[in-house]
Amino acid sequence: MNKSERKTRVPRSMELYERAMRVIPGGTQLISRRPNRVAYGVSPVYASRAKGARFWDVDGFEYIDWISGIGSILLGYADPVVDDAVQKQICLGAIYSVNHELEVELAEELCRSIPCAEMVRYAKCGGEACAMAVRIARGVTGRDKILFCGYHGWHDWYIAANLAEEASLNSHLFPGIEPTGVPRGLAGTALPFSYGNLDELSELLEKNKGQVAAIIMEPLRSSMPPDGYLAGVKTLCADHGAIFIMDEITAGIRYSTGGAQQYLGVIPDMAVFAKSISNGYPMGVVVGKREFMEPASRMFISSTYWSDTIGLRATLSTLNEVRRRDVPGQLQKFGAGLKRGLKVVANEVGLDVGCIGNDVMPMLQFSIDDQNLKNQAVTLYIQEMAKRGCHGYASFYLNAAQGEAELGQTLQAARETFIIIRDGIAGKRVADLLECSVQKDAFRRLVK
Ligand SMILES: Cc1ncc(COP(=O)(O)O)c(C=O)c1O
């Protein structure tokens, strides 16, 4: 039977997706939520509810969620403390014609906890916060060019990088992404650089001397930066009069309550946070030193929903809980245990798969030379884990609700899955074992 004719394991999900494709261009709002990112027709596409470390899909299956809301859930789904605070806030009004004191309270809290924060602006999501930081940096310096390293959202300033002749983003992020709809006049204003290479960055700055407003980059994701690298970036910024912006949207308070900048001991001029800071409620923040943030008061940066009380309350409550429960410490410990457990299982099964990366963001690494076979093995892993109630990629977004039960179930599922992959490789049957097409890793990242 052809794979596309095979009966799906998740009929209700697939029926909804077909309906979505008729009325929603692209089917989903976020590329990472497209079903071809996981095991198409096997993995869930639509959830009906979630609690703690788990969610239930529209076909009635229960899953441990190893993607944690694409990184937006840090305490666990429907966290009782945050949700109670939000529910109380809803009863007092979600938004007003005037401001609410939470806006000031949260700004003061962020200034206390994040080393570079002396002033704060709000947004509703990560890409928007990045666009705001870039606007401020251009306004402060009077320069247009931005050097970047990492993923920073969907806005024109960023996708403009692909207007360049050699399609700069192709080698970094979405292979083949088209800058359709981005003004051609922005060509040459956003230039990517490779992570870890100070010489390349220095050359790029020299080549664009006096024109670079800012360097924006993810400080780290799953691996530690090379020794002295981020301090080197900071020095280069200072030498060239460019503003150093850390994009902490994914790393952020996973590593420390003061962000990756506190964890790594390198303090940027500005930083952006979103996702995990509000445990799933829409919120983004731009923070920075007074000299760079204050001029924003004279720029047009304004929106109705940036001061809604739900996002403010959720963020304040999430930050309090992350500190009170020492979530970064908890994730380190849990992630170390997960890595250890997966290595033991892989060893016992006799499959050459490692579990690498920092403890708070572990990922599996299949040692398979043939790239096609490796892609098939990763898809088989996602497929078989989904069938055993574990939803994820071959990497893990941890959250604080994951505990011993999730660890035990996941290690048991991994054992069975690793055996299937091992035998599939030995019998040259990996492709036959797939009940779906090979997963599309649309999101090739520059910062690992
Ligand atoms: C580092 C980084 N920057 C920016 C973004 C964009 O955030 P959002 O999807 O909330 O617009 C993301 C999202 O994955 C991210 O990981």
C-alpha cells in the first residue's frame, strides 16, 4: 500500500487539517505546527486540552509533550498558580482605556532580575519584540544595517536577508524560503554571520564600517558558546559603535532567572524575551540599557494590546514561580537524568545514538552517515514514540511539570523504539517501517 493511502492513526486531526487547508493559507499559523514536521498521519495535529506535562489530541490519545508548546511552556500546561492569577485578572478587566500599575510593576521586576535591563518595552510575541529592538537600534544609531545570527521571526527586516543574490537564509534557516512580499529596497540591510566565528564577524563589520546599527543573535541554544566568543562579539560591537542585542526568546529564563546573559556572564546592550516568560500567554519584552532604550520615547512604537493585563499578569506570575521553584536548576537536573537514561537505553539496545547538548535542551544524535537513512531513522523515531504516547522531535523542550512518570514512560518508549530502529537498520528496512513520509526539518537553525 502506498504511504499516502495508508489509513491514518489520527483521522480527526487529519480531517481538521484538510478543512484548514481550504480556509487557512498554509494550514497552520506557525510552520513548526505543520504536520509534516513530525510523523504525518501518525502524530497528532490538533490538541483538545493540556495539563502539566501532557496533552490530549482530538482523536482521544494522551501524550507527554516534549515540545512544550514550541518552547512557550516552562512551568507546565495550565499551571495552577499562573492560571489562577490570570483568571482573577480577567475578572478585573483584560484591558482599559488607561494604563494599569502591573505595567510598571513588571518593568521594575525585569530591571531587578535581568542584568542589562534598565528600561523595558512590551510586545505580544517574539518576532514583534525583535522588530521593535531593531527599530530602536536603527533609531538610536541612525544606521540601517543589521547583522544577525539565529532565528528572529517573520518580519521584513529579517526576511530581507533572503533578498541578497545568494539567498543568505538558505544556508541557515528555512531552506528555500522566499522573500516574497518583502520590499526589494531592503536588500542588503540584514546580513547573517556564522555562530562562533569572530574573524568572519569582524570582516563583515569592516566591510560595512559605520553602517551597522546592531548585531542581534541568539546567545546559545543547546550547546555552550566557544570560550570568549560572546565577549568577543560584545567588544566588536563596542569597537564599531553597533548595539549588541541578545535574542533570548528561546534560551532566556530556561538557563537562569536573569536570562542566558546572566548564565553566561556576558551582558549585552539590549535583549528580547518572549515565549517561556509568560508560560503560554502572549507576551514579549524588549529590555536594555537606558541610553539605548530611552530614545524609543521619541520613536513611533505603539500598540493597543501591548499593555493588556493578561500578558502582564501572566509574565509577572511566571517569573515569580520560576524563581520560587528554581526552574532553571530543576530543568538542569531533570535534563541530566533524561540524557543519562537515554544513553543507558541506547547502550543496552545497541543502537548508536547519543543524547547531547546542554542539560536544559538535550537532543538525540543518530550516528548514521547516509543522510537519507538518518532522516528516515529520525522520522521512525518520531513515529514510534508518538504511537507510545510521546510527542516530540528528536530533541527535547523541557518544562517543570515533567517528572518521574514522564521519564519512566519515555525511557520505556525509547527502548522499544530504539529496538525497532536497530533492527530496521540491520535488515535495511527502515523505509518500509515508516507509516508516513519523511519528516521535513523546515527549521535548520544557525545556532545549535
Ligand atoms: C530565538 C527566537 N527568536 C524569535 C522567535 C520568534 O518568536 P514568535 O514565534 O513568538 O514570533 C523565535 C521563535 O521560535 C525564536 O526561537
